[in-house]
Amino acid sequence: MSPSAMVTSRNRPPSPASPSAPALRSITSRWPATTGRLPVFALSPSQGDVDILIAAELMEAGRAIIRGFVTPDRTTLIASSHRIAAVSEKIEPGDGRASSSKVRATAEAASKRFIAFDMEKIAANNGSMISASLLGALAGSDALPFRRESYEQAIGAGGRGAKASLAAFAVAYDRARGTTVPASEPAEPATVDPAPGAGRVSGPQNLLQGWQALAARIDLMPAAVRDMALRGLRKIVDYQDISYGGEYLDRLDQAVALDSAEHAHALSIAAAKHLANALCYDDMIRVADLKTRSTRDRRVRKEVGVKNGSILQVTEYFHPRIEEFCGTLPAGLGSYIENRPKLAGFLDRRINHGRASAPTALPALRSSGSSAACAAGGGACCATRSRRRIWSAGMRWRSATRLRTTRSPSKS
């Protein structure tokens, strides 16, 4: 159930990630004097025998409840309210998000005491890790017989990063005790605001005219369909080119023709969304394109907190199978290999190995036209790939010419 932590009357305390693990080890060295029991780590707690359960994510708390580790007569449940979508949520063709409000309601009913707020945000705002704010929430709950100073002394003894950890600890401690005014937290993940219109677009004249023609076709669709159709078109053109965007709209027009306002154009809206996802398969070329964009480099630097002048090297790990390899080949050659199991197996044994690469160390990729165009204006990019194929180090790369677009202020 990682990254959860549990404490039972015989198995105390948990061992979450640093810096709270050494902090708890230091604190619990004084446990026998208080309880008369020797603490041990709760690696395999028993159902119905858990006094404290700490979950680093809301759905982790929900899974602990399902497994019977949370009971209303005994368990203090501490959970961060932020969400990390599970694989089962991501693979749903529609909206597969689980209801956070239902999990919170269940947690309130299933536990003796439920403490939940966004501890990940608190940690990030203070330059620390979530374990520091989780420990602060534990200390603030008074579920363990230790003073606040004991926790802070244990954290401070850790040395490196102690200042940031203490700051996150303090904020979480106050939130758990209710001594600070909590920031408003939406019960469900925020929905995306509409983004009407094609936005401001700049680029080569021939590509600009093609984009404007596609945007004009969307303007002729029912008003309820335009927003999703525009989002789908942006994704399609970014994935391939203007021509591919026209193919997307041709298929969408068929759904619109079968739909009506009587049903709020539900078929057309669903078609606009799922057609875009189906036509944009994340093959090796697409993944390479996204990973080598300068926008991603800036995002990673911001998340890691790299200072100006510092060097950051990102190592990418990938494990291509024969299916992914054939997907990068021309259709005829790829089908030829896939239809011959012995040949496919022979090649798979030679390429199906984990690999690590450092694209940030490749100047040709870092300064590629696709990445440079993405950096302009802070806006999103609509890409058009030519039909030429470039073979490099055993991988085909699509050459790209980009349209620079600046969207309306809404998020997408």
C-alpha cells in the first residue's frame, strides 16, 4: 500500500519517505518510557488492528478502507486530499475519474477521526517533500504522545533540507489542529473552461491558410460542438498536419449529420473527443516529439527547481517491444514482420530491452525546430509534419514545421 503508513498497538510507528522516517525513528526511541512497549515497523498490519493510517493520496486512503484497515472505533485516518489519477481512471474512454467526494464521505464514516487536506501542495510551496507535511499532520492530530518540539528536533537533526521540511511540517501541523484558515479546495478536480475561437495563429502562409480553413469549418458546426471540436482539431494538427486535421473534421461531420439538438448534440461531442484520441496514437515518434520539446524542458526545470546557470540532465527510460518497433516502420514493412511470428520473435529478443537515454545531452534534439517553435509566446503549438521520414540511430523521426498559436486565456 505504499506510500501509506500504518500504526497498530503492537506495531509502531510507520516508515514513510524521508525526512519523516528518521524523524520518527528518533522520536520513537523515547516510546518505551511513555507506553512501556517496544516499537516495531508495521509492515503487515492486521485488519481492524490499525490505530493510525497515513495515506499520501486520497484514493490510497480509499483502498485502505476497502481492505479493512480503517475502523470507526479505532483508526485515525490522515490523508492528503490531492489526487493522482490511477491507471484505471486514465484508460476509460470517457470521464473515468473516481469521485473524491464519495471517498471523503466514506472516510468520515469509516474512521474514528479523519484528517485530510492538500499536503502535497503544502510541501511543494515550502520546497519540501510530502513526507514532511504528512508528519506535521500526524503531530497535529495528537494521535501519538509526543510534543511538537520532539518532532521538530528530530527533523532538525537530519541536517540537509531541514529548514524546508520544518516549514512544511509547521503549516501541516497548524492545519491539522485547525489553527489556520484552510484554503478552499474543490471537491472534484476542476473542469476545463471553454476555449472558443481559433486563437491567434502565426506561421508560414500556406499553413496559416490551411488552419483558418479548418477553423472556419468548425464555426459552421452547432454551437454545443464547437468547443470540443476545436480541442480535437488542435490535438490532431499538433500530432500530424493540416491534412490530417481535415480528415478528422470529415469524420466528425458524419456524426454531426446523424445528431440533433433534441439530444443536446451528445453524439457529436462524444465523437469529437474520441475521434481525436483514436487518431492520435502515442507511438514512439509521438513520445519522442513530446519529450524533446522545449516546453517540457522548462516544465521539468520548474518542477525540479533548477536555478539559472545550473545544469540539468534528464535521463529517459524506455522499453520498446516488437509492436512499438513495427509501429515506427512503413506500413508494409511493419505488417510483414508482425505477420511472421518467428521473425517478430527473433527481432523482439534483440530489441526488447530496457534502455536509458539523455536527450538533454543531444544538441540536435535540444535545438530542433519543433522545440524552438513551441517555446515562442508561451502558447500551445499546432504542428504539421511532412511526409518525409528521417532515420537516425535506428529510429524514424518526422521532420516538422510548426504553427505558433496563442490560445485564449482559458485552460486546455
